[in-house]
Amino acid sequence: MIVLGSTSEVAQAFVEKALQEGEKFEKIYLFTSNKETTERFARHIDVKFLQQSEVIELDLTKEIDYNRFDTINSNVLFCAVGYLGEGTEEGLYDNKNTQRIIDINYSKLVPVMNYFAHKFENRRSGTIIGLSSVAGDRGRQSNFIYGSAKAAFTAYLSGLRNYLFDKKVHVLTIKPGFMATKMTEGLPLNPKLTASPRQAAACIYKAFKKQNNVAYVLPVWSIIMLIIRNIPEFIFKKLKL
Amino acid sequence: MKPNFTQKVTNWGNYPVVEKEMRSEDSFKKIKDFVLNHNEIIARGNGRCYGDASLGESIFSTKKLNKFISFDRLNGVIECESGVLLSDVLEIAVPQGYFLYVTPGTKFISVGGAIASDVHGKNHHAEGCFSEYVIEFKLMTESGDIITCSREENSDKFWSTIGGMGLTGIILTAKFKLKNIESAYIRQESIKAENLDEIFKLFDESESWTYTVAWIDCLQKGKDIGRSILMRGEHAFQHELPQNLGKTPLRLKKKLQPTVPFYFPGFVLNALTVKLFNWLYYKKQSKKEVKNFIDYETFFYPLDAVNEWNKIYGKSGFIQYQMVIPKEAGKEGMKKILETIAKSGNGSFLAVLKLFGKHNPDAYNSFPMEGYTLALDFKVNSKLKKLVDQLDGIVQEFGGRIYLTKDSMSRSSLTNYLKNIRSSKFVSLQHKRIINNNS
Ligand SMILES: Cc1cc2nc3c(=O)[nH]c(=O)nc-3n(C[C@H](O)[C@H](O)[C@H](O)COP(=O)(O)OP(=O)(O)OC[C@H]3O[C@@H](n4cnc5c(N)ncnc54)[C@H](O)[C@@H]3O)c2cc1C
């Protein structure tokens, strides 16, 4: 398994869930921008599951040397890369913030995804799992820079799914709603709408096994987003969402 | 949206409830920043202490310190971060033929909490407290420095932290020994006792057993006082097991876990229902003596079988009153305690009696001392303070003490066995309460 964004609690919970369920991986490649935290996790899965892994530093805001990834091969890619940045109210006119959000969530991420997608295509097998966001379902005034990058990422995944379909590679888009993770710590989230990383991992694992195309982490989000997507624009623009 | 880290926090008894800052970090550097930037901090593991021990102005949750570090499968030595739960340890240890030397009645506690409370199990008379098997741990002190504590290195901090209720710093990681087992099953004998005399006699006769515990029906009066069931057990060897268990002796089948879905309304647990429960529990076993093999979960953690059973006590919460009375006076003291409870009509849903062996003098902050320990659950209501005060009086009279990790309202003279823990940085609500009571 290849994991992009290995410090993500959801990614880690997913790896554990898969191993608990008895999935076998020769090696798990843990890509990360935070070596220390990821090394802890690598040791953890070694102790717990005798699972071999390799920690590989990847900073999406810098130049990427793809030669380093030559020998990496696997049949599952799990991408949990995500960067929330400042919301629009505080960060809209801060170009650095905008650029970073777009880079990490989309523009610098997609080439890396493509690099591995190509390998999967050549092998004619595998699953690519991408964590997008409900924020990409419709732009809202509170975080639409992030939302727009996620919307682009969602569109990318859906196109990739279509493109890889007859090449025997499956692409799964996950749209988590609120999750109780580092990203949202200290924010006042409604507990009924908020999934723990463990819950999220269980949902994602199920969708992975069932070869779903698009899955919301908590089912209520599919209903909420159905409603939000269908509010007519002339009303939507007046809402404080 | 700006982060706001205050939230409602409460421990297992749902009493008291506070609204305080609670944070969790996973890098030692960030934990240091947290320590240096806050004045009154207390560590919190999984909140399974019942009362106010892990509550304070700024709560540091070890939830994110949840990684294993190493496991020496040959010698059964495991090292992990302090927020790892005993259930996580068992998950990897049992299939490898290892078990915890000491486990409390729930496996959902953290390793840090096990050290800070120096927990005991059903085998204290035979194998002592959790600390006996701790090799070393890393502690973050007031200055944010990380020190390694063991019997040799920083041994003063090692011993004051054991049973030190989080008041010496934050335990970050710990290394401890596991015991060998051949199977995940326990050879159990349960024996009914008609009264207190009989149960104490049974305890005496069972001294060579590794695990002993008794469930008391504590609403009985007069000659029936102390009506109970004693359970004693040993880890089963593979060759003893019946054939159906012996094939995969270290693997248990998965069970469904019911969850209590909401707080029960107050009237559910009144004196009558408690009486009924205890009666049923006692009657369930129709024979005087039953011998069988049961899996370790059922033997050690019967209460874990129902998730969130603490909600049964309703929103006002409950307390657990656990005391120890020195051995010589044990029987007399217990009798007085049970009589007082029966008279009060404030029934305890759960009453567990255990035997403690000798106190380890090095672990001076540990609760257990040689004698009998009784744990009782009481729903919080307006009459409870008075009952607790009466019980405290009896415990004091017999030279006993109260278990800090379950305490939230006892008098401080029963809890002030804690030594060498003065710190201006690490302060819990419990400690403040105890100090204020004293002055
Ligand atoms: C159903 C049930 C049965 C139980 N049975 C038993 C029993 O048989 N025997 C027994 O001894 N206990 C028993 N207990 C009590 C329980 O074992 C202890 O309260 C234990 O300490 C709880 O651990 P925790 O991780 O939940 O810690 P918390 O409840 O969060 O904290 C307990 C104490 O440990 C301190 N602490 C926690 N983590 C750290 C850390 N990393 N560094 C420093 N200090 C820390 C806290 O400050 C606090 O003082 C039982 C509890 C329940 C709910």
C-alpha cells in the first residue's frame, strides 16, 4: 500500500483497519511531510502487525524528484493529503494562503497521483482511494478556496475513475464530512455529524471492499449535501454558510 | 472559526462535570510547549477513574499518545506510549501467549493511568500492583524536560509517580513486563457463600489461587449480611482445556457488544431494582459450586461487555466508594460498612470484595495495604454525602483508607497517604479539594 499524507489520523486508522482485517501488504510506503510522527506510526504497525514499512519524505510545496519512487510498487494507493488553511474570512486575500491551499490539495498533488496511477495502469490492477471533501460539492462563503481545490480534486478522481475503468484499476472517492481530527481540533462541531478517524476508516474500508465509486463517511452527509447542492443559486447566495 | 478548546469533561462516574480546556498532542515538542504555556495541568488517560482525579484547569489528554514502540516477543517486554489502552496491549499480547501481570476490572484504561493509579487486580495478594512489572517510564516534568525513571535512574521520581495520580508530571511512554500464558481461558470455580463468615473463610482457603474476587449482595440484612459469590481462577494450561477450546487456545471468538444508548432516567435504579438485580445475580447460580473454563474477557472484564454502562445511573452520575480495611479488623469493619449501607437504603448495584496482600513500601503512594477492599457504586443523590461521611467514619475507625482514583467526596484524612507530590504545575481538582479540606 502507498499512503500519501501518512500523518493523517484517518490514513493511519485505515492502515490499521486493513491490517486488522487481514489484508496483506509486502510493504507499506508512508509518504509524509512530518517524518517524526510517521516514524512513530511505522514502528507502531511493526510492533502490532509485524508490518514492514518505509517512511518517505514528500513536501508537496517543493520540487519533487520522481526517481526516488522508481522501485515503489503496490496495488492500493490511499491519498489523505489535505490542507485546510485559513478560512475565506481571514485568508481570502492572502495570496500565500490561497496558493498553499491550491498547491497541496490539488495542483501539486495531482502529478504525484498521476505518477502512481500510471504504474497501476501498467499493472492493470489496483485501487486508488482519494479523500476529497463535502466542501467540494458546492462553494460556500466560509471556505471556498479550500472547497474549490477539493471540487477540482473530486472532478479529477471522477475522470480518473472513468479513464482507468477498462484498465482494471478502480478509483474510490471519499467525501468525509466533519471529522474529529487534528484539522478540526477545537472547532465546535456537532457530534452527530462528526466521525472519529476509526469510524471513518471502517466506512472507507467497507467502500473499498465493495468497490464503491463515491462514498460519504457518515450516511447523513449524502442527504445534507443533496439538499445543499440543490438549493437554487438565487437563494443560496444569500445564505450564511 | 477560531479554535476553542474548552469542553465538558467528566470521568466514568459522570460526577463531577467540569467545563475546562482539554488538549491532546502527539509530539513531545508540542507537549512541552503546552506544559510551559499553562499554569495548572493534569494528565488524563481514558477517564476511567470515577471522580475528579484527572480533572483540572487545563487537561492534557494522552489520547494521541497511542502508539506502540517495541515488543520483545521472546521475553515479553513491551514498550508503548502512555495513552495506549490495556485493551490494545491485550490485542497483540494474548495471541502471542502473553497477558498483563496486573489488570483492573476494565481493560479500557491507559498505561499512564495504570501507573499513576498503580492499579491492582484480583491477584493483589499473590502478585501485587501494576508497578511491580514496570521497568521504566519517561516523564515530562514541570520544566518540560523528559526524564527516564526506573528503580535505578531517578528512582525518587519513579516511586512518587507510581500511584502519584498525575501530580508529578506527564508520563509519556512506559516499558513493562508481561506474563506467559498458554491459553486465553481461565479455569474458574465459583462458590456461593451464605454470609460474611463464610465468604471470609472462603478467601482464607483460596489464598493459593492467583485470582480471587467476591460479588456481594449488599442489601441483605441480619444473618444474611455478606451473602455473596466467590470466584477464583487460574490461567488454564492448554492440556486442561476441553477439546473445542484447546484447538486454538489463544484466540477468542468475536462477540457483539451492546451499548447503553442513553442516560437512564433516574427511577430505573431505585432500591427495588438494585435488590432485584442482586437477587437475580445470586440466584443465577443454583448450585453451591460451579467449575468451568471461561474466556479471559468474561472473567476479568464482565462489565466491559456492555459499553457505556455508566449511563445506567442517569445524568446525575454515581460514585464508586472503594476502601481498604486492615486485615485483622477486616471482618468487623466490613460488617459495619454493610450494615450501614443496608440501613441507609441507598443500595449499591455493584459490590466487589477483594483481598490485598502486603503493601510494597517502596511504592508509598499506592493505595493497597494488607487487608480487605470493598468497592461499591452509589447513585449520586441528596442523601449520598451523609452516607459517605458515615462510611468514612467507619473506615477511619478501623485504620483504613480510600482509593484516590475512585474518590470524589471522601474526607481528606483517608486520602492523604500521597507523599512527595507538591507541584505548582501539576494540579488536579481532586488534589485541590483534598488540600482545602485539610486546612
Ligand atoms: C469498570 C471499572 C473497573 C475498575 N476496576 C479497577 C480495579 O479492579 N482496580 C483498580 O486499581 N482500578 C480499577 N478501576 C479504576 C481504573 O483502573 C483507574 O482509575 C485507572 O487509573 C484509569 O485509567 P485511565 O487511563 O482511564 O486514567 P484517568 O482516569 O484519565 O486518570 C486516572 C489518574 O491517572 C492520571 N494519569 C492518567 N494518565 C497519566 C499520564 N500519562 N501521566 C500522568 N498521570 C496520568 C490522572 O491524572 C489521574 O490522576 C476501574 C475502573 C472502572 C471504570
